[in-house]
Amino acid sequence: MTVSIDKCCILGIGRAQLPVTDFCIDGQTLSSVPSCRDLGVIISHDLKRAIHIAQMVTKAHQRAKAILHSFVSRDVALLARAFIVYVRPLVEYNSVIWSPKNVYDIEQIEQVQRRFTK
């Protein structure tokens, strides 16, 4: 299996600065980034979950809004099932890894369901 060099990057974790030397694969220099996506979870250089939660909540709000605009029927059971099928997997994916600890992050996630059921 070959390595896709375009998808490779360097993520320095912690406060320490990366060494000045360039990292290369097959003569191509790898870029240094402040955060990257790995298996669907965004990991930042300080290991905070805020970036991942913000993007996940934005995507969940967009899907919830699309559900509300797509269905003419306002049957509660139908809308609840659509929410469970299309929105909750976004919010629950890898939640063991990025489990929020800050009150603000928890409220952001819960706001998705509150806004949908309003």
C-alpha cells in the first residue's frame, strides 16, 4: 500500500515548538498544521475538543434544519425518527473519545436537540 503524501501533515502537540528541520516523504516537504482530522475526530495541537464540537454541532444543526424543511407533515413520531436516524449519529460518533467536559461544550451539543424539538 502506498502513502498519500497529499494527506500527510505534521501536528505538534503541546506548547513545545516543532524543530526547524523539515520532514519529507519522497522528497516532498510535509506541512505543519494546528489541527487535523483523524478517523472523523478533529485533533488540535492543544488537545482541546472545541474545534471538533463546533464543527459537529454546525453540521448537526444544518441536518436538523434540512429535516424540518423537507417534511410537510409535522407528525412528531416521523420527525423524531428522522432526527434519530440522520442527526444523532453525527452527535454520537466517537463520543467516547471527544467526550465534552466544559459546560459550554455540553450546552452546545444539547442545544441541537432543544432547537429541533422547539
